[in-house]
Amino acid sequence: MTADLTVEGLTVEYVTGGQATRPLEDLDMTARPGLPVLLLGPSGCGKTTLLSCLAAILSPTEGTISFGDTELSALSAKDRTAYRRSTVGVVFQAFNLVPSLNALENVQAPLLAAGVSRVKATARATDLLEQVGLSHRLRNRPGELSGGQQQRVAIARALVHEPPLLLADEPTAHLDHVQVAGVVELLGNLAEDRVMVVATHDDRLHPLGREVVDLGKHQERTRA
């Protein structure tokens, strides 16, 4: 069974030109398997900052983040890299696909970088693209795919190491209504056996969320 993700007293502070800014302050939240969490709020309220902390890309100023028995702040740089590779899958707003690679090659890339053989990487990437409904698009490059199809490739790529934690940053930002419906259904299915946290300001994603963390309102309370 996948572990819970627990955030306690999380604060992130930047100092620029002698001025301190706290996009996140004293935040508590819990995300559980099968119960997708939506991070809501306007731009600048800390959604992407929080995802970066959950992915062990950014270290908070204060507070703790734990995934099961693993506390991120206690990890060495090497262990943080291993955590990101084995535990976390990230879906980006802008897809971040390599334009010169086809769908299969884009999904293969992180596996090959991790030392997986080409035969096994091809089999794994093919299986994932079939799971996201793109078995007929394996040889198409990103420029030959719709926005929804590109996001499906990006989701497949995020799943290559079977991560128990999936993070998505505005995954529907560039999609039309029909494309959004397909991605929401896909994410909902993927959330059944893993922890999922999705940052969005898109009302069309609200049916996905079983739990909601409104960072805009949290920010207002902490600054009151």
C-alpha cells in the first residue's frame, strides 16, 4: 500500500534585495492514496513552490515533508536524487517533451538515462503509451500531436519508474474542453493506487479532487 504524504509547518522564504518573501508559511496538509489533492489559488500563492518541495527539488526554510517513513529534509543530496527518480513522477504544464524525439523515444529517455537496457525501455514505454491511449502514435513527434496527446505522452513519461507519488503542475493549461475531459479521466484512474497532488486554477479539474487545499486562502490567513 502506498504511504501517505504529510506536510507539517512548511515555510519557504526568499530574500531578494533585502526583502523577505514567503510564498508558503506554516502550511499543513496530508495526501492519501486514491484521494487526489487539488492545490488551488491565484498565481503567486505558492502552488508551484509547494510541488517543488514535494518533489525534493526545493528545500523549505522550515517544516517537514514526509512520504511514509521518509523525511525529505533528512536525505542527503544523493538520496534526494534517488527519491526523485524512484518515488516521484512530475507532469509539467508545458509538457517539456523533446521536439526531435517521437512519443516512444520521449518516454524511453528517462529509462535509458537510468541505465535501463534499450529493449526493456522500449517495452516499458510502449506499454505506458498503450495505457494512455496512444498505441497508434508511438512514432509521432510532439509537433504532430494535439495538446491532449502531448500531455498524455508527458504523463506516460512521468510513470516510467512506477512512482507512488504523482505531481502535476497545471496539467490542463493548454488544453481545450474535449482534451481536458480525457486528461481528467486518465489522472483519476492513475490516482486509484497512488498519491496525487495537482496544482491548478482550472475549474474543469475540480471533479478530480477528493481533497482541496486552497493556498490563496491560506496565504490570506497567515498574513492577516
